[in-house]
Amino acid sequence: MDKNKAKKRIDELNKLTAYYAKKYYDDDNPEISDFEYDMLMNELKNLEKEYPEFISKDSLTQKVGGTVKEGFEKVTHIVPLQSLQDVFSFDELYTFDEKMKKFDPKIRYVVETKIDGLSVSLEYKKGEFVRGATRGNGQVGEDITDNLKTIKNIPQRLKQDIDIIVRGEVFISKKDFDELNEKQEEGNKFANARNLAAGSLRQLDSSITAKRPLDIYIFNVQKSDDIKFTSHYESLLYLEKIGFNVNPVKILCKDINEAINAIEEIGNNREDIPFGIDGAVIKVDDLKLREEIGTTFKTPKWAIAYKYPPEQKETILKDIVCNVGRTRGYYTNGNFRACGSCWLYNI
């Protein structure tokens, strides 16, 4: 691809990804699948890598998607809520490992499920829950404290009187989502659990949020002045001890091979996992080493997300109904062709 074509395609991809990110993060109404969006982002990253002179500061490769909705107070995150770099092959994981081994040849990892929900921060003062916020753009989020207080698995008071900020993912389980959808009339059913969770959590009226079966798993200590940790895995065990509902899938691995085996195991069993996931995350366990490895503005260099290929399931096509207009159409090779619309339903 020559430079002119590359620039044109990069501009197109910037517009497309910005549009679809808005539909996903801000409107909670995605128009394409996660896999399709990931492929667009991957194409954009590869083109920007080949033609760095065309990288725009507004590119979603350079910042976190999402904005702050009107009606909520803004919260500036003390520690940014970054996103993760996505990869789609084990070869890319081995490349990641080679980079990490430059810092420590005997590096250890923690593998966790990448929960498909809405990322939030929870702040505690002397053990009491005082504020919660959405990720927003990573630097500034929305104050949704009242809504988060309706979630039963968020402790209002911890078992220890400490100051701490943690990060978690709010979601709706597969079972709860299906049961909720069964109660909805045809035409009003919810599209997916992730967007229902996000939309429920960003309601201006917390009584609406309280009616939704929201849950949360905590997966990181953002900041703690009272407790100093050396290991990410040990910090997760501590969070469980003081009352947090921690991600149940957390696997300590001695090397990249163990980590990849864990990722494969999660992938093979993801249908049986009671909550939706959109990948697996591999993180460096040594927290001091993380500081040495560092971060970019958007992503930590010490963690990466492996995205599974989209699930394939069999379905039954019961009917096809076509509607053809009498006057619409076009000519091709001298012949008139009618245009119409087609719907698939009762799948």
C-alpha cells in the first residue's frame, strides 16, 4: 500500500472506530460485534506502525474510548484507569514474554478472565466506601456512587479500616440476563448483558439501577497508602480477605507456557463460565518490576489481553420474510432489478 492509500485508509479507520466506540461506550448501543471492532482497531494499529507519520492524537490507539455523560459529576482518577493492548495469537504472547524477560528472565505472570462489563473504581476511607466512578476516558470518569451502593457485592464497609482504591468490573451474569430478558416483551428484549449492565449503572435515577441484577468482581489495587504489596496475586488474596468480591479466575503462572496453557483452558471452558468474558488477561505478578517496565499514556506495558476468536454456535432459521417495493429498483445490463428489504426473525 502506498502512502496516499495508507493515509486515506487510516483516516477512514479513525472515523469508523470513533463512531463505533461512541455507540459502544457512550450510547451502550453497539452496532457491530466486539470481534469486528477489534479487527478494525488491529488494522489501524498495524497501519500506524507502518506509517507513524499519519498517527493522529485523536486516534483511539492513543487514548481510551469513552466520555463523561452529562448529568454526572466528574471524577479525576488519582491513578488512571488504563485500557489493555489486545493480541489475537499465541505468537504475540511469546513476543510479549520476550520483552518482559529483558527485565527478569524468571518472570511470573497472573492470568485472569477479561470480564465483559463496565470498569469502575471504588474508593474507601478508613474502611468505608465513599466514592465510585466509571472509567470514562481513563483520566476522568463519572461519579456513580449512589448507583454502585445498590450492588450487594460491593461492601459498604471493609473488614479493616484502611484507605484504598480498587478497580473492578460491573457485569450481569448469563443466568440473570436470560431471566431478565424472559420477562421482557418481544421487541423490548435487551441486546446483550454488557450493555444492559453499562446502561443500568449510568442511570441518573439509582432506583432504576437497584432493579437490575448487577454484580462486580474486583481485579486490581489502584492505590493503597496503608498496605504495601509486592505481588499482584497476593494483593488479590488480601482483597478477598477484607471483604471484596474478587475475580474468581486468577491463575499464578511460573512462565509464559503455563500462562498460555491457562488461557487455552479458559477458552475451552468459557461457555461454562457463569459471566461473559471477551478474553483473558496476562499480567506481570511482581509489582516493583511493573514500575520498572512502565506504561504508555493509554496502556500498561506489563499486561496484555488475549482475545478469543468469536464463539460459533448452531442455530435454527425458522423463516425469512422479504418485502419488495413496487417502484424502487435499479438497472443493470439493461434490465430492471427490484430493491427490497429482508428480515430474519424467530431465530
